[in-house]
Amino acid sequence: MFEGKIKNPRYNDENKTVISFEFNHSEFGWIPSSLNVGDGCEYPERCEYIMENMDIMPYIAPEPVEPTEYERKLMGVEFQGVMCSATKEDMWGLASVKDWVKSGAVVPFKFDNGNTLVLTNENYEAFQAVWIPFRASFFQA
């Protein structure tokens, strides 16, 4: 029934619960498809055919991807439970509020990554001791 209509089956996850394959559609030709082969397979005949009649290629985990420099800057460095990004916009913003904070103002500073840290005269030096070396690490060869 499915002879010649299904090709290249491969497990899509470590638990072997999903199989990806190509299905030869009568109107559109070979199209990518997948089936949950666990409980309640939506198309039991296809699941049964693939499981009983085809060699299913093993799951191949994706290669880990190193974050880009910009992504690492956005991830940031942790200070007082807040991940503080270190983009150039953050650097400029922090420079613009420094004197204000040092004069005693309480500044809820929103970083480029969307997180907010409340800067005060009491925590500013400790923050700078963590944030500046992190930011500077992007300028080292």
C-alpha cells in the first residue's frame, strides 16, 4: 500500500517517538512529513508500514552551536540575580546614568536584553566591578 510512497525514514528524537520521512504526495510530489509513533499514531497504517518494513535511520543530535559574540553580549553577566547584557548601547546608557546614580538617584536600568537592574549609589561600584571586566573581555584578542 505504501511501497514507493515513503522514503528516508529517520528517528527525530532520542526516545524514538517521532519519525521524519518523505512522502510521495499524488499532487505535490515528495514532501517532508513526520509521525508520532508512540501512543495514538494519527496514521496507524503508515506507522505500521514504516516500523515493520523499512530501515529507520538513527537520530542524529544537532551539533552544538557556539553563540556569536553579540549573543554572548546579550546573554550578559549575572549581578544580584539579574543577567546584565553588555552591548555598546548598554555601555552608552550606563555611562549616561553614572553621575545620576552617584548623586543618589535610584535608576531602574533596562539592558539591551530586556532585563532591568535597579542601580543605586550603594550597588554601583560592585556592579561595575562585575560588568566592566565582562564588557572588556570582548576587546581582548
